[in-house]
Amino acid sequence: MPTTWSGWASRVSAYVKQGKELLGQPRFPIRIAEIALDYSRNVFPDDSITLVQGRDFHGKYEGALVPNGTILPTAT
């Protein structure tokens, strides 16, 4: 299993690419919420992602993966 964010990004990217090729679909767009929920449920069934929620970070971040109950700082 990957141990870094770039390792996980590469692994999930390969997973998405293979799936899209298998289905004969273009590489983009990617429905990342659906992929994250499904992938984590299969790889980590006891600790999977349970919620994907959009938030405006005012260009500071593209996204975040945080434990349930974590309060994220508001962008300034």
C-alpha cells in the first residue's frame, strides 16, 4: 500500500484510468466522490470514506481528506 499522498494519487489515478478504458469512456471528467467512496469501501472496508462534501477554500486547496468530526479552518 502507498504511504505518501503522491503514492496514493498514482494508485487511484491508475485505478481510474483502467476503469475508464475498460468501460470505453474518456479519461475525463472524473466523478471523484463516487470513486473515493467505492475505492475506500473496497480497500478499507472497516475504515472507508463515508462522506464527500464540497467546500470553497478560496483557491487555497483542491480538497482534503480528514477524519470524521474534524473541524476545518475557514479560508481567509
